[in-house]
Amino acid sequence: MAITSQEILAEMTRLIAAAEVKKIQLRAIGGLAVQAHNKKNHPLFIREFGDLDFVVAKKQRREFEAFMPEVGYSADKQFNVLNGATRQIYFDDKTGMKIDIFVGDFEMCHKIPLENRLTADTVTIPLAELFLSKAQIVELNRKDALDLTSILLNNETGNGDRDMINLQILAQLCSQDWGLYKTTSINLERVEKLVTEKDLALANDERELVLQRVREIQHTFSEMQKPLPWQIRDRVGTRVKWYIEVEEVDL
């Protein structure tokens, strides 16, 4: 059964609210989470969404597994038995829509810890981590580059979490993980290149605002504390692979 983007957005909101009643920390991640922060509903960033992605607190994994059948979802039993401590998959009993669940942390090309940060936003993971969840993609495609652009255009940078990309969190995570810093830095340059495309549907002031926030993040990286292990890894550079090879989930 086909499901529209508006229906998926409504379902995202329903599940988060239902989880909140059960005191389960469930927050959206992925493209729909980015769209939830597209405050101006900028047409450049509007697209269709086929499924939902969430993060749930690791300490609430068992409660969450009992919760999903209550709200109309069946587990992919084989996948969840093999991977359930870190990642789970469910399907809507009515529509067949897939839901991808990351448990405690988000880990693809790089690991982003989330267990203790899930209450910073009421709907999605915090904006800093949402930004990094896109910026950590080594083989960044245009859709993900536009998601990064959307986050930067629609949200200020600063030292808080409310409607803000928290620079302190970016510095903390990237100073602990050179690989995450490196991939994020590469993708910031890709965003710079994207927003200078003449045919991209952004006004000049919007382009400048995105570039300004890119530079603020780059400045944060240049000024952040760099522990000795980070400095040693920096000397090695990209001669040694700095990211995790992501295997596609075959369902």
C-alpha cells in the first residue's frame, strides 16, 4: 500500500507521542528528521520519503521491543535476532512500511553516540548529531548534501541545542574521533561547492548564510582541543582508511 510523505510525517509524530506516553525515548533521524527542521518549508528540500528511521535509548530496548507490536508493527525477527543490540527493523502491519531503529548510538561510516542526548529535542535527535549523521557519509550523494544544506540554512550555530547546531558538541565528538572530523570536513567542502552552483534554487542571501555557517563549523574545528592520539592520527592522514565500510541491509 502506497503511503504519502504527509502520512509518513504523521506516523513519525504518532509513534514519538505514543512512546512518550510509555516513557520511551524515541527520536527521529534521517531525511524526515531533517525535514522536521525545515522551518521555512523551503521547496528545494521537499522530497518524498519511503520509510522512517529512529534512535531509541539502549537502556529501554526491551520496553521498546514490547511497544512496537502495540502500535502496529512486526519485527524482522531474523535481522533483529542477529543485530538487535545495535539495530532493529520493523514493518507496519497495514502498509508494509519499513522502520529502521538504531539502538543507543548511530553507526554507519562513523559512530555517533546518542544514548545520553535523546531528550535534547522533543522530536528528532539533537541538531548537532543530526548534522553529523549526514556529514559522516563518506560517499555523500546529492540528496544527503542537500540535507546538510537544509540543516545549515534553517538552523543557527551556537552553544545550545534549542533550534541550534551545537558547536560544542561538534567539537567534542570530532576531537575524539579524527575519522569523523575528516569526513565531516570533506563534506563541508562539498556543501560549499554545492551552494555555489548557479542553478541551485537558493537566493544569494541564503547561499551566504549557508557558507557563513560552514565557516563557523570549520573555525570550530580549527580551534578545538586536539588530544595527542588525534594529532598522531592526523599525521597518518588518509593513507590509512579512516571510516567503516557500510554493508547494505538486504531485505
